Amino acid sequence: MHTLPGFPDIEHQDELESAADMSMIRMALPAHAGRDAKRVAVVNSKGGTGKSTIAMNLAAYYASRNVPTTVYDFDPQESAAAWVTERSADATLVSAVTAARKPDAGTTRTWQLRAPENTRRIILDTPAGLGGNSLLEVVRCVDSLIVPVAPSPIDSRATARFVQELLLVGKAREHRVRIAVVANRHRRDSSVCPALARFLLALHIPIVTVLSDSNLYLQAAERGVGLHELPFADTQVELRRWRPLLRWLEAGFVRKSVPCAADRECLATARPARHA
Ligand SMILES: Nc1ncnc2c1ncn2[C@@H]1O[C@H](COP(=O)(O)OP(=O)(O)O)[C@@H](O)[C@H]1O
Ligand SMILES: [Mg+2]
């Protein structure tokens, strides 16, 4: 079989589930992860909206705050898991679970989905096409959902439909799961589609921040880091755009349960700096 150095063996594709297999995740997380680890999933059934990019940069943010984090990669493409493997400095801070693979022979699915005991933040990176029961499973096992949307009419329409599915099929409101939309890949001349903005406003779903279309994300991904780990002089403008998202996430986590010292630290550091 022909293989490319540094890329997974084609034969290994047999181990990957063809559809997102979210079964057991809801049981596995409370059983194996730090019981009060806070959980967020990055979701949109549309591909290429920035789910993996946001998942990786969130994990990097928590690593930069010394908060042990596990990324569950449910996408057979395994971009987020590969990014974690690239990281060297903080192997103990960011772990990856390659959740799209079938468990090895003799391993149960719940065992495969375990996270290190010290995990405090769990980030689910999900594949395109997420819907139906898989979507319901995800909604039921997280505290918050981030929905990235790219600034094209096609993406906006697909995202409106997906948000509808989150509410109707995923029953996000019944499960008291918070939802925020992140407008991703914005250039100076692009804006959030007005129809999508009105739709979200009517549903009380915030567009919590607007992230730029920036090479910084590509450079960071290549190096196995996130924006919060690149030199501040290069990233400070874009990092300001991350603060509302981090604040929204951490404030929700704190409200949902009795916060521990690490949670309070995360919330404090996600607040705007005085000089901003
Ligand atoms: N804010 C951004 N600026 C520049 N490129 C981005 C940004 N967000 C995502 N990308 C790029 O867009 C492509 C799709 O992003 P990705 O995170 O893989 O989307 P998804 O996981 O939703 O399929 C990738 O090449 C990624 O590097
Ligand atoms: Mg992805």
C-alpha cells in the first residue's frame, strides 16, 4: 500500500467509523473524565466553518492557563488529534482522544473514550454532517455549544438550518445547554448575513464574537500551537476577539456548578485586561 511519510496509512482508514459514532460518549465522560470537567462541543453540520480551528485554539488557550484539557476528535479526518500530537511542550496539559476510530480489539468503547483524571476542560471537535441521534448525544453530554459560521450566504443558510436542528432534534433548550455562534473568517469587507443575525436574535442566541480570516490561524496550526501561545505582539488584536467567547464560556461554566479555584482563575483571565 502506498503511504506518504507523516500521513496516516491508508489501511488505517478501516479503523475509522464512516459516520460520527457518538454512542457511549454520554456514559464515558462522567465515568472517566474528571467528574466536574467542563464540556464544550464545537458543532456545525456544514464542513469548513472552523470547528477544528476553534477547538484547537480553545485547547491552546486553556494550556496557556495551565488548565488540563482533553480534545475529543470525532472527525475521521483527525485534524485536532494530529494537532495535539504535534505539540511537545505540554503533553500533560492537552490530551487527545481519537474518538472516530473503532476501539482496538479487547478494548471497550467506554475505555477508549476515557480522558486523563486531571482533565478540567473537555472539548469535542465534531465532524461535518452531524445530525440525528449523534447530535442528540453531543447535546446531552456538554454544558455549552459553539457554532462557527463562515461569512457566505451558503454557510449562513446551512447554519440557520443546523441551529434549528440543535433546538428541535438536539433539544438543546430542554437540556439547558447554552449555544453561541462565532462568526469566523471575517475580512474587512464581510459582515454577518443579516437574515442569520435576525434569526439568531429572535432565538436569543448570541453571535458572541467575530474572528478574522487570518494567516495566524494557519501558522499556529502548522506549529501545533494556538494563538494564545504565539508572540503577543503578533496576536494581540486577534486575541481581543477571543475574549468575549472565553468570557461567555467560563461565565456559563461557573454559573452551572460550584466553581473551583481553577474555574475562577479561568474566568478571571478571560476578562478583558485593564489596558484593553
Ligand atoms: N479564522 C480563520 N482564518 C483563516 N483560516 C481559517 C480560519 N478558521 C479556519 N481556517 C481554515 O479553514 C479551513 C477549514 O477550517 P477547519 O477548522 O478545518 O473547519 P471544520 O473543522 O469546520 O471543517 C482550514 O484550512 C483552516 O485552517
Ligand atoms: Mg474539522
